[in-house]
Amino acid sequence: MDFRTTPEQDAFRAEVRTFIRERLPQDIRERLAMGHPARKDDVVRFQRILHERGWAAPHWPKAFGGADLGQAERLILQEEIQRAPAPMPSIFNVVMLGPLLLKFGTAKQQDHFLPRLASGGLWFCQGFSEPGSGSDLASLRTAARREGNEYVVNGQKIWTSSAHQADWVFALVRTEQAPRKQDGISFLLIDMRTPGITVRPIVSIDHAHHLNEVFFDNVRVPVENLVGEEGRGWDCAKFLLGNERTGIANVAYCRERLDFARTLAGKLTQAGRPLAENAVLQAELAALDAEVRALE
């Protein structure tokens, strides 16, 4: 198998690199180059810039804000964004929920949500894990009872990234009890402004606030916000998580951070000598380099 890129792919890489160099806002560039995490505003601003070219969701159809790019071009785009470094578009929007709606969503859901997901006009979070239901996700207990044209949702989610910043949450809920626990689960889209939703922060050991608990107390959700069939949400979850797993390695970003660490070690001193000459640090950097090369 030939893993070499084609001349067309090399030209695309050069086009992307030039675009990012010219369009990435300087304040975002400087903040990320210093190792600071991207803020929501950073992600949304740059996602909108990418969206102008269809590059925020490059593998989506053009009709919904994508560019119909193949897997190789999508990877090149991801590498160049991370190498800059620049903020990646929201993984919840572009990698997880968008492809799910393309496969399982109704035409109305696709028309309403997909353009907003691609542009960053809506910010989603993921409501899957619960106390006691993480690795064993199918044991979830958050319940949704059908009442006419609405579901009434009660329960709790935990470790919910960015729930305090999100406009909507895509959530797994139990709509019926079934002998097989993977059955009877449904996939709902829930507006975070709906009465009855409470978000409580989980502050990590470094004093950062990324994670949250989310409580649902008689939250009413329109039936039209059901994705896929009622009771078949496990199919949606498996498809979504499969997409998530392909987008979490961030190989080019790992390479960029490792190069940054080497550059910094060359500038810093320890006992009057460059830190880069420290044998222990050299060994650690070499081990990290081997791991990144394995990912590449």
C-alpha cells in the first residue's frame, strides 16, 4: 500500500496552511502557541472562519455546510489546524452529532440543526454518563415518559463537558424497561434553556471548570426532538461513539506540543546549563516522540 500523498493532496495542504496563516486571529494564535486551552469564543470564532470554506465540517455534504471532502483531505485539514496551532471545530457538533443526524435524523432535524452545527451557531454537549452508568452506559436510569406530544425527562447526568456553556444537549434516556438493557433507550435533543434543567460545576484538581452535573426535573421535550426510533437509541449511541473514537487522538497537535516542549527546553536553563541537555528530560522526550510516531 502506498501511503504517499498525491500532488493534489499536497496542493490542498498548501492551500489550507496559507488560509490558516492568513485568517487565524492573532490573539487566538498567540494564546494557543503558549499552551493555553482554547476558549469557547476562540472555537466559535475560528469555526465560523472555516465554515466560510466548508471546512468546519469538511466531510459533510455541501448542502448542509460541508465540502464533500474525502478522508485523506479531512485528515490533512485536521493536521494543519492542529499544527498551527488553531482551535478544532466543536467535536460534539461536527464529529459526533452531525454525522448522526445525517444517518438517523429526520429531514426537519437535518435542515434545522446541521447548518447551525457547522457554523457554530449552536453549541451542543453530550449527556450520556450518569452516576453508576459510565463504562456500563446501558444501565442508565434517566427516564423519559411520553405525555402526548412531549417527553417528560427526570434524572441526572455527570461528567458533562461544557454543559455550562452549551445551548443544547444530546442525551440518552430510558423510555421503557426491557429485558435487554440496551433496549428501551432513546436519543433526545434537549434545549438547555428548558425549565427544570440545573447545571452544577465539577471543578477539577487544577481549578479548571470543564465538567458538570446536569439534573433534569420534569423537563418537557417535544417528541419531534427524538432522533431515530423510540427505544432504539442504543443504535444511535454506538454510531456516535464510533465517530468520537476516530477524532480524539489529535496526532498533529501532539506533535506540535512536543516540538514546543523541545523548543522551550532549549531556551530554559538548569544550574547554568540548557535544560535540553538534561539526560532525564532527553529520555522522556524521546519516549514521547516514539509514542507520537506510533500514532502517526
